[in-house]
Amino acid sequence: MTTAKTTGTALLTEGVRAEAAIDLGALRDNLAALDARTGAAALMAVVKSDAYGHGGLRCALEALAAGVRWLGTATPEEALALRAAGIGPERARILCWLWTPGGPWAEALRAQVDISVSGLWALEELVAAVRETGVPGRVHLKADTGLGRNGCQPHDWPELVAAALRAQAEGLLQVVGLWSHFAAADEPGHPSIQAQLDGFTAALEHAEWAGVRPEVRHLANSPATLTLPQSHYDLVRTGLAMYGLSPVPQLGGPADYGLRPVMSLTARLALVKRVPGGHGVSYGHHYTTPRETTLGLVPVGYADGIPRHASGTGPVLVAGRWRRVAGRVAMDQFVVDLEGDTPEVGEEVLLFGSGEHGEPTAEDWGVACGTISYEIVTRIGARVPRRYFGGSAL
């Protein structure tokens, strides 16, 4: 077991069973560190998926207070919620990129949301909504340079560009952005990286030859922002890194890039009890106590976003030492073997955080569960309250 020093400072709000503490000061510092790497390129704060589980509106507002003027969302509903909360176009451009047929095109136009278009079907639905509302669209054309998800394939790119320019000539829209997304920027040296850089150059050259004069060209995500300065263009889209987690952990942790994790997840022991050796623990008895010991009950489970894959592996800090989840993670709770230690019921259990208190990090949980830190923080559920501190005056 790993032994760690504890500070004696309460991290958890009194009376709550579990809490995700969000350090907005760390968020601002991370944005400043990222901005220092981008040169002339502007910074987009990606707040999709409730800001990777950190709270979309609060993180968006903090990013704006830090001087960011671009916000990124996946779904139109996320973009519209930010506008409805009072983040108007005079405060921030909001780009939304994940559209499906029949989406809320008219609402997005009225809210002055920038819209990503990857194919003719989307352009046609957007143009129909422009004719209905009388509100011209701001469009970012997305090229598929090798990721194979959203984006227009090279053989269809000339047709999409030409159709968008025809609509622009009619005053229906303005092509304000050209963009793409990396497949493996988190694997430096991967052959797809240079292939995508070349593919994006070709897409830009054709669009600009055809007459597109974009406000912004953007390709870099978090790992590219940290490791590929040649991909920065006019705008970088920072997601994971702004929340203080390293998108390239094989190269360096957060501190190596001037980042601090923003989220800490803490719970309270709900029960401490002594049991004999050979006692089964949790569903299926996948863990039995090797000897007489004490067990601690942690009142969070997979309904709160604790991965079931953490069964038997998930690390926590309790009573000054690292422990592992004993047996299966259940819907609302899991157990740790305290190895005879007898902390008080109600003592704090640090699941993950910055590591400053000796606790595991989201990266440690990702390794333990065979996944990535992105998933660990994003999946923390709505019934875990968020406590914000260190924020600026909004």
C-alpha cells in the first residue's frame, strides 16, 4: 500500500456523502498556460459534455472571465443552453459541430450559434432554416482529413465548398471557418499526424482557391496544442487540457505542461466494521478477506459514475493510505479493505484529485480501469453535487 501525508484540512462539505470540488482558479491558470503556447492563435474553451463533467455553464463563464472568446460544444442543445443562460454573441462565439437531420437549425440561427457543416444534407437543412428565419448562418466547413468520423471526404470537398459559396453569394450564410480534427495527436510520431496536416493543407488550399475567406482555420485539439505548434493556425480547441489533465500522459503529467487538475472527487465512509478472514465482499464474492480485517463502505457507485471496471482495482486514499476497491463496484457503493485500520465513520475518502494530498489522480483511475482520464471525469454523475471555489467575480 502507498502511504501518503494528509493535511488535516477538510475537503468535503459537511453533511454530504460525496462531492466533486471544482477549482476555478486552476481552470483560469490552465487557460493562461495554454494561451501562452498558442502564439497568435486564439483559444477555444471546449465545454461539451457539461465541461467534461465539471459544469458547463460555470466553466464557460470562468473561461470568458479569463478572456476566452470562443466556446465549443458538441450538440446544439449544449450551445443553446449557454445562450439561454445569458452568454450572448457579444460575449462569445459558440461553435456546435454534432448535427443530425431535423436538428434545431432555426433556433441555432436565431441564437447566433456558429454551425459546423460536414455534408450537403446539413447545408441544405441549414439553408432551408435560413430562408425560414431570415437569419444568415455562420458556417464552419469541416474536412475529414483522416479521422473517419464527422467531416467531408476529400472527393466530396469541392462540391461542398462550391455549394456553400453559392449560398454565401445569395446572402444566406457566411463561411467563417474551415476545420478538421486529429485522429492520433495524442500519439506523437503517429504516421496519421503528418498525413492529416497535409490533408488539411490541401483542403484549405482548395477552399481558398475557390473563394473562401475564413475568419478562422482550426485543427489543433488539446494534445496538438501541447505538442504540434504547426497545427495551431488561427484557433486551437482545448478540452481536456483546460481541465488540468494531460492528453499525452506518456510524455508528461499535468505539471509538466503547467497544468493543475480542476476536479477532485471525495466521499465519506458510511460504515467501518471488523470481519473475519474468508468473508466475502460485495456481489459475487470476487474478493474474500485473506484474514481478519476491517472494511470501509464508500457510498458512491456506478450510478455516480464510478466505473464498474474499477472493481478490484480502483485506488482511493483513506486514513492516510492508498487502498483498492475490494470486490465489485455496485450501483451506489463499494468497499475497501482497511487492513485493520479503524478510521471514524464519516472520514473523507479521496477518490481522485490533483495528487497534492497524496490522493490518486484521474489518470491513475484511467490506468486502473483500462481507460482514459477523459472518461473518468466526464462520467461523474449528476447526483454528485459540484462545489465551486476559487472563481472570479462573474
